[in-house]
Amino acid sequence: MPVQLERRIRLPPDARSARSARRMVQDALADLGPDAGPAAVDPDVADTAVLLASELAENAVLHAGTEFEVELTVDTEGLTIAVTDHGSGPLEMHLAQPRRRYGRAATHGRGLELMQRLATRWGTRHESDGRHVTWFTLSRADAEAAPVPAPQPDPERIWTDAEQARWLLHIPQALANQLHPTELVAELVRRLRELLDATTIVVEVDDGDGAGVREVVRDGATDPTPATASVVEVPLPLTPPLRGCLRVVHDGPGSTGREPAADRTRDLTELIAHRVAMAVESEWLREVDQRRRAWMTYLAETSELLGQSLDVDLTVAVVPQVVVPRLGRWCAVHLLDAAGGLYLAAFTHADENELTELRAVLDPDAKPGLPAQLRADLTSVMRDGASAVRFAAPADGLAVALRARGRALGTLTIGRPDGRPHTPEDVVLAGDIARRAALAIHNAQSTAAHVGVSQALQQALLPRALPAAAGLDFASAYLPASYGSDVGGDFYDVLTIDPDQWLVSIGDVCGKGAAAAARTGLVRDVLRVLVRDGRPLTTAVEMLNEVMMEAADPQQFCTLAGALLRRSVPDAGSGGAPDAGAGLDVELVLAGHLQPVVVRAGGKAELIGAFGTAVGLVPSVVLQRTHHHLDPGDTLLVYTDGVTERRRGRGQFGADRLLAAAAAAAGGTAAQVVGAVREAVEQFSAEPMGDDIALLAVRATR
């Protein structure tokens, strides 16, 4: 393809060489401007070429440290610029130096990023003689342009003030839209430095976050400013809390040999300061928006994590994990104990090797324990509920009160982040997390208290201990479907009426919760009183039904199995035979309950009893009393429907499996029979239990 223009320049490894490279490309492409007719290069393409050529030239100065050549070639399809040096290529340097850099070198790698975004094609190559070439190509809209004679450059060309101002401020919109705000500031500063022939131009900004002044862009020398240098400093017109300045440094006469004109320097600097301020503020607003979006995501994830458990220990343990390292190097949660003192509930550190030492200074019960000043700060912030309090011992950090529903729960302590203090944004975020954590901890503590009350109530509905009597062996098991706050309606009871007579009862009240617990206590206590008063078992159950019907709540009915156990009395005609009268006589009444199982010592298991009407359901119940006998070694097993109705998919455990499991334990103790049935039920299905299970066995030992 025909070449329209070629330019080449060799430059020393000097900070001013990048400006010379820019000027060469700029002047050459200016000759192919709109007046060049069909060979004209689009101004946007020309500005992009100048920007990228400047970046490559600065990379060569910073990283190669050798002479380098800049070559410009323009043909009918596009323009290509190649920078050749004799040192390590910028790509290799970028990959080989991950360490933090300062000044102009802090933006190392930006040129390659810009080429990736702006160039049509780009690449690097290594020549056999040790040279490294980095090049890029920009395509042209018109591919049919004819070659034109190469004009001669005018090194002494002087721009008018209007041309300088226009070139200083005018960056094509198409190019500006592709530049990061910091890159736009760098391009503006670079243009200003070229116009002023300055040694260094620096843009500094303080974000007002406590981190101090940061250097946004530096163009030129990175050495400290000499005492004899001329410095012009112009404040950037930024919106608070932002503050900044644009500083222009002249060490002496520039490359043109002319002394810097202070008025001209200040005028052009003030002119560009507004454009720089707009870019800086735009970048700051973008970062603020990104941080706030990240905060919202972070807080949402924190709330989700804190809400996943109602266990106090798990909830408290999550809090330091979501704080570190986002808001600090370490975090601790102190909670109030029953005596009103603080105890260390959870803590973590970004460095696991520091955990032991951190515990020693944060645990009030350890040595040396909480520093006196920190203890006072924690007590103060918890008592007053004030905003975050900063402290300096054992390390810099802040403390926030954990309060929920007007009650103090403890404190959240956060160590400072690595390399910076807590910003005002950090403090606000810590306060928000503290409120969410306090609410989660309060909910977990309330749930734990409710569960404790429910479990205590559940245990109160069961016998504290089964009686021990000669000739009898008792055993029981209770498996709640939930260990939470729900109180089940299953119960069992053994009442010693006299030394030779016992009441064994088991039942299942419809429903769960406090109402079911109250009805369970009513059934157990009324039945006890009536039987102990000498009433027959059927009469006692009938009177119990009347009491339950008075509540007028048919949803709170109860199934009940009651068995009166008596020692067998020898018959008059037995003649005192050794086995005469051995064992137990059983009087059984079933009020809507499942049939008990009798496990014979010989290995046979069978269901006994006759079904009757559940109590509390209808005004008049139909009951049938049956009589049975347990020989020595026989066991009577009563149970609730959670056993036979244990599900596995669509199937149930059922009565047949119950009989088989009980028969397998024939001849064993009452505890062995209960254990065998329980094991069979648990192994039958891995699904969560849907109903409580109660088992009670009594064995005649003689």
C-alpha cells in the first residue's frame, strides 16, 4: 500500500524527550490536516496518535534508560507509530515489577492499557540485535487517499495564544470518552507542561477522608523541588470535602532558552485548573458511587449471614468475620454477662499468628486483660449509646455500642485498617454493621431464652425419674421432633399408687406449643388425682373427658393409654407353688391411642387392648377395659404415633416393623427393648422427624 508520510526521530533518555516525540507526531500529522484534501488524517485519529506516542516515549525514558527512536508511517489504510529502545520492553517491566511505585512511575502500564483500548492493533517484538519495539496502528476512515509529498517540519514554529489555548483545552470528545478521568488529567497536564516548558507539573488532591493529600498526576521530574525553582500553585475549584492544587515548577530556562513568564504560567494554569477539577471531581463521584454500591452489597450480605442462625454463639462468631479485613485488621465482640460485666464473646485477626496476643489484651479474664482506658471507653460507649469512640490502646481503632430495642448488649471493637486510619465512611459503615449485629444477637438471645423456657416446660411434663420397685424394670425414651421453642404434646407418666400398684400412662395431645403443653399438664395431673382417689380406670378416663370438654376446644383432644399394674396374687388352690402368682396383672384402657406391645420372654411380640374414643373430642366416650398378664421376663411397651408413622418417602414404619424390632429384644431388659425400637425407627429413615416420639417399657422381673 502506498506510503503517504514517514517521519523518524532519535531521542535521548531524557524527561523532555517525550515532549519532543509528541511535537514531532503532532507537527507531522498537522501537515495532513483538513487542508490536505483526500490525504487528510481525521483530527480525532491524530489526537489519539499523539497521546499513545507520548505514552510509549515516556515508557522508554522511564524503563529502558537508553536512546530510543520514534517512527511514524502513514499510508492509505492507517498510521503506525513504533518506539524502539535498547532496554527491557515496557510489557516485561510491567509484569516483572508488581511493587508499589510513586510519582510518574506509579502509572506504569497505563500506556499499554490505553493502546489496548484505543489502538486498532498493537504489539511488541524483539529484534536479534537486542532492540525492543512497541508499536500500534490506528485505522483511517478513507483508504483511497493518494500519496502526497512529505512536507518539511518547522522546528521554530511558534503558536499564537489562541492556538495554545485551543490545543490546551480541546480534546476530541471521541477520545475523551475513552479515557479514564485520571488519564484525561494526565493528558491535560502533559499539554500544559509542553506549552509552559515546565520542569514538573503535579496535581494533588485531598479527598477529606483522613488519608491526607495524594498525588493524582505528576508529569516531569520526580526529584524534590530545588529551593531556587520557580513554583506557581493554583488551587483546584473543587466541591468540599475535596481540596486540591495544580503546581507548576520551573527549575530555570526551559528547552527553548526562555525564562518562564509568571503571568502567562498562572493564566494558563488557572485556565486548565477548571478542566482538571471537573475530571477529578467526576472520578471522585464515580468512586463514591462505586463504594456506596459496594457498601449496599456488603451490608446485604452481612444481614444475610447474620440472619442464617438463631444460635447466639454462631451469630456472635459471624460478626468479626464480616468485619475483617473490610473495616480493620482485627475485630472483637464483648457482651454483657448476667452480672453486668463484659466478657469476650468472639474475635478474629487478619493474621492468625496474632490471635493469641490479641486475646491476651482483649479478654477481661486474661492477663494482662483489657487496658484500663479501653475498658473505660467501652463502658462509656455502651452506657451512653454514643457514636463510635476512637481509642489508641492496645492499638488504634474504634468502638461502637451494640444496642437493640433500647437495651445495651455489648460493644463492637474494630482495629484500624492496614496502612490508614478509619475514614468517616468507615465509621458510618461500622455503626450500620453494629446495629444489624445487635439486632441479630438480640433475636438470637431472645430465641435462646424462649427455647430454654420451652425445653424446661417440656421436661416438666415428663417424669424426673422412673420409680424403682422390686420385681419391675422401667425404661423410657423421648425424641422431640424439634429442639427449638415448640413444646410437643407427647407425654408419658408412671405413678406409684401403693407398693404393689402402679399407673402407667402415655398420651398425645393434639397440637404443639404453649396450649398443647397446658393441655398435657391438665391430662396428666387430672388422671393422677382421679386414680389416686381410688376411682376405676375407666371412670377416671370418663371424668377426664368431662373436664376437657369444659374447655370447649375440640382441637385440643388427646389420645391416651392407661394401664394399672398390680402384683399378681397367688390363687388359693396353688398350694404355694414357686411360680404361683408371679408376674404382673395389667388392666388396660385405650382412649383413641395405639395398641401397646407385649414382648414375651420366649420371643413373641403381640399387640393388646381394645380401641376406645379419644378424650376431649365428644361429650361421651366409649371405652373397653381389657385384662392381661405379664409373666417374669415379659415386657409391656407403650408408645406414641411418632413411632409407627415415621415416614420414608411415601412409606411408614408401621406396626409390623414395630413388632419385629420389639421381638428382636425379647428376654432383654426394659432399656434394651426401648433401645431396640428406637434404633430401628431412627435407621428406618434419614428424613427429619415430623412428630415427637415417646417410648415407655415395663418388664416383670419376677
